[in-house]
Amino acid sequence: MEVVRLRTLPAAVAPVILGAGAASALGAVSGPRVLLAAGVALALQIGSNLANDYSDGVRGTDDERTGPPRLTASGRVDPRRVKYAAFGCFGLAGVLGLVLVALAGQWWLLGAGAAAVAAAWFYTGGSHPYGYAGLGEVFVFIFFGLMATCGTVYVQAGGVPGWLWPAACGIGLIACSLLMVNNLRDITTDPRHGKMTLAVRLGDRRARGAFVVMVTVPVVLAVVAVVWARADLMVRAPGGSSWAWPGVIALLVGVLAVMAARTLRPVLSGATGRALIPALRDAGLYELAYGGALALALIAAA
């Protein structure tokens, strides 16, 4: 199962969970559309992982990596098969996305889907991959933060409330933290192959500082989103119960603070190389907890 990089899959699922919670708070949730959105996100994530495996493998970037061995670099699988598997995932994402767009009646979203596929391939593919220029976190924030979260709501409710944007930014930052700690692990070997990730450009100390920001700021953004949602939803449907509201906020902050602290521990302790793998795992679990806890808090806000 290492081929699909299980630790990265929360980056695909968590935004959809959050978007489903927001749609439920708006009274517009649709089970089939949520499942389709999750299918699109997972297919894109797995396709991106396979495309990364292929492109880094044929470039030789993975020859000195400190993480688990990859299919292409290890020689276990013909590179063409890895590439075709990536294209197959992109094709599946396209089919599921087409069904979702047809149900929503928002055909302009096909352009957004095509942009997501292009971003997944050109992260490390093509003659000028943007991941090698240090722009990976920018695209992760856009596609696995803003687009995945707000898009999930949009295909159900036909719009995106203002209070969802801070939440989408929060989950986008956590998704970026997965990429940052992954690149921090390979910070000494990537430059030899021309892969100038954001971690490489920042240097070890500042990259760890950026990771701390990516993990901690989302807690504040979650509180902003829930309080804003509460105020907005009470205007739309006044008279709702508020006796448990302080407890909802306290529980949300408590859960996220514990998960954030666990995620930060290896990075703040100065771990390097393979010792950073637990931080990658914990960042994924943190993102899942973030999406789930915030979704429940938004539902409670209604």
C-alpha cells in the first residue's frame, strides 16, 4: 500500500469531510455528491503520488531519498506502468468529476477539474516542474485547501458562505505541512538533483518555523470560522439553542491543540531524515481530525 502513500490521503479526504459538514450546516448536504467529491479527491491524490513516483524516479531524484523506496526508482516496476497508472487515476477522477458536475449543473467546474489534473502532473512532471521551483505548497494550498473544501460545498449548496474560507485556509495550511515535513526530510538530498523545494530555499531552521506556522495557525482559523458561522446561521434561522455553545468551542480547540502538539513534537525536537516520518503520519491524522472536528462544530453551529 506504500505505492499510494497512505500518509498523504488525509489531504484528499479531510477537505471533503469539512465541506460536507458545512453543507449540512446550510441544510444542503447530499450523500451522493459528497461521495463523488471524495472519489475525485482520492483519485487525484493517488494519481499525483504515482505521477510524482514516476517523474522523480526517471529524473533520479529518488535515488538518494531517505523515505520508503519508490516503485520507479527501485526498479520494481516498469516506469511506463507507473505513468499509465497515474493517468488511469486522473481518468477516473475525470469520470467521477463529470458525473458530479452534471448533478450540480455547474459545467464551468470542468475547467477547475482540468486545472487540478494539470497541477497534479506538473508538480514534478514536464520540463519545468513547479515542485522543483519551490511552489508545491502554493498549489497544495489552492487545490487541497480552498478548491477541495469550497468546491465540495459549492456542488451541493450552489454557493460558498464567507465563514467557510477561514476553515478552508486552515485545512490548506495543514495539507501544506504534510508537504513541508516530507521535503524537510529530504532537504539534504533534493538540491543535488535540482529540486529546490520551499524547505530547501528556506533552509532547515526557517523550514521548521514555517511548519510550526502551518500547524498552529489553523487552530485560530477554526475558531474564527465556527464563531462566524454561528453568527451567520443564527441570523438565517434565529432562535436556535446556545446553551452548549461554549463547550463546542472548548472541545474543538482542545482536540485540535492536542493533535497539533503531537504533530509538532518530532520537528521541534530536531529530528531529521527518517525520524521525521512520524511527523508526516501525525500531520495526516491532524488534518483528518481538523476536518472532522470542524465539520461537527459547524453542524452544531446551526
